[in-house]
Amino acid sequence: MQKEYLLRERPGRALFLFALPMIIGNLFQQFYTMADSMVVGRYVSEHALAAVGASYSLTNVFICVAIGGGVGASVVTSHYFGSRDYASMKKSISTALLTFLGLSLLLALLGLLLGSRMMVLLRTPQELLPMATEYLRIYFLGLPFLFLYNVLSAMFNALGRSRIPLYLLIFSSVLNIALDVYMVRSLGMGIAGVAWATLLAQGLAALLSFVLFLRELKAYPQQNTAFPVSPEAFPLPEFPSKDSGPTKSSSGLSALYSLSELRSMSRVALPSIFQQSTVSIGMMLVQSVVNSFGPQMLAGFSAGMRVESICIVPMAALGNAMSSYTAQNLGSGQQDRVTRGYHAALWLTGLFALILCVILELFHQPIIASFLGSDGTSLALKTGSSYLTFIGFFFGLIGLKMATDGLLRGAAHMKMFTIANLANLSLRVVLAVTLAPRFGIAMVWYAVPLGWLVNFLISYREYRTGRWRPL
């Protein structure tokens, strides 16, 4: 089957073909927030750019919860797909969608109630607080659409259909940019305009994705197709058996929702959410340190963070691809392909890191200036440029980290995976909080590659033990 190329193609080619649509798609997803920053920076004010930047560290946590949850849940789906257990696959998908719908509604409510207080706790400069709060209120209204789209994208990827989320992202990103310019420049809606533009574009993409995914599921039979390898070759923790009876809920609901499936997904999804959120949580905690340096440095650092978020897209996509690749191949009993795929992923991340380093070292100043517009201050430009020229040399580290974490996550080997990411987060926060007030804002970004390095060393040591392999 064409959809099983992760099981059949040469590992390097399979990973590249699978990751490429995700890379392009994730780049377009980053354009959502990047377009917001560029439009308000050029057509509103530097203070508006700083306000969006102050909000970004908080909003990105919610984005990473959605992405991490989807990726974690898709590991279970990928396993069922690899072993051709289509009945269990469909139940795991419906369980994930219903779970994350409820979670998104709860988080949206909490965000609406507590968003302003969170910004105060992050020591957002007083002059930026009204604009940042206005942006967040509209953003939280669209949180269910954000979750729906990202979980569905992960499920498409689990089925080897990574091109469909790409097409939807291209459509919604172009729509978002057009609405940004129209609402801010033509209607004069200011920072609220970019927030409404994102909500409308994201909502439409989520609804289209849902319709297309329902059509995709119809292609798979309800009956299971025998695979030559026993599904026990990939024993996820407490994986529900095909013969497990209905849950204690009503028979109608049990056809869509399974507590045993939820427990299996949670064992992978919760650490995955934490891993995806590590960078964002660290940025949010460090944001209070950056905010204390004033709006101009905050604007420059915010622009630098947006560029960094784009640069790590290829690494994150390869890590997520490695998860689906690992889960499918372990599900079909092909352990040797996992090791060969991991080596191919390391070579690919090295290539991406080299390209990114060259681009940032040569063009860092015009890149930052494109965010600030003609009114940007020299201090903001200097801060953003300094960040990019430093961090450009270290994207290889996050690539190594993402590829190794992706393999462990795909194998549902989550203990050391979680410890590695916790060490990353803790080191970054402690160094930034203790050193930046004393030695300057540069200490914030010096801590970043150190956290990536420690994370990789812990994960790689666990990979070398071979404990992730099924017995």
C-alpha cells in the first residue's frame, strides 16, 4: 500500500518524504504568529510588537499542549495502523478527539478567566498590559479550533497522509496574512485585528480538516487485516486488546470512547505534551526576566524568538516523523529499520542545522529589521540580532535532541524521555533567572544550547542501552 511507505521505503527516503510536508506545513503554521508580529510591528507600533511578544510565551504553551497531545496520541494510532488493527485504530482516534475537545474547552475557560493575571505574574510592562490582555482574550476564544486542527493533523500523519495538513496550512496561512493586513491596515483594528484574523483562519482550517478526516477514515475497513507479525511485537503499556469488552459507559458511547485507550494514550501523550512544551514553558518562565529589561529589549528579543521558532521547525518535524516511523515499524516487527532510520535522521538534522547557521550569520540584521519596521529602535535591533548570531551555531543540538526524543516517544519509552526534558527545562530556567539580572539579558540565550545539550546526552544514553526495544 502507498500509505505504508514508512514500512517499505529506504529509511532515509521514507523519513524525508514523511517529514517534508510537515516541515513546510509547520513553517506555514509559524507564519500565523510571525505575520501577527510583522503586521503590528510595521503598521501599529513597536509597543504593539512587544505586547504580542509578551503574549507569545504564554500562547505557545497552549499550542505545544495541542501539538504534544496530538503527537502522543498518534503513536497509539500509528501502532494500530502498522499492525492493521483498523477497528482499534478508529476507536483510539475518536477517543483522542473527544478528550482533547473537552480539554481545549476547559483551557479556554481558564485562559479567559486568568489570562490577565498570568501576564501580570510574568511582569509584563504596565504600558503593554492592556494590549497584551486584549490579544489573549480573543486568542483563547479560538483555542478549541487550535486543538482540533493540531490533533487531526497528528492523526493524518499517523496514517501516512502528511500532505493533507500541509495543504490546509497553506490555505489558512495565506488567509490569515490577508486578514491581518486587511483588519489592521484597512480597518484600523490594531492588535485585536491580528487576533481575530488568526481565529477566523484557524477555525476554517479546523472545520475543513475534520470533514476531510471523516472521509479518510471511510477508506479503512472495520474488520482487521492480518499482518505477518504479531501485535505483541510492540507492547505499549497496558495496550488494550482487541477482545476487550465495552467500557462501563453506554454501548453507544463505548463505540466512540474507551477508557483503556485513553490510559494507553495518556502514557505517551502526557510526556509528549511535556516535551513539546519544554521550550515554551521555559520561555514563559524566562519571559518575566526579559520583561524587566524594558519594552525595547523585549521587542528585539520577541522578534528573535519568532525567528528561532521558525528555525527549529525542521528539527521538530523530523522528531515527530521519527515517532510515527518508530511506532509503525515496531508495530510491524521491523526493529532494524528503526535504528537505520534514526541514523538517517541525525544526518538530516545536521544538514538543516548547517543551512540555518549560514542564513542567520549572513542575514540576521535584515531579518530582525523586517519585524521592527521604520520605527524600530537601535536597542531592539541590536538585541534581536545578538540573539540570532549566537543561537545560529547551536541548532544542530536541538536536532539531535528532537530525533532521539522522537525515537523514544515512538517506542513508548517515556521515563528517561521525561527526565531528559525536565533537565532541559530546569537548567534553562535556573541559569536565566539567576544570571540574567546580574550579567545582562545575554544570559537568557546562553542557557538555551546548554539545556538542549543536556537533554540530548540523557536521551542518547537511554537509546544506547537498547531498553526501548521490545523483548
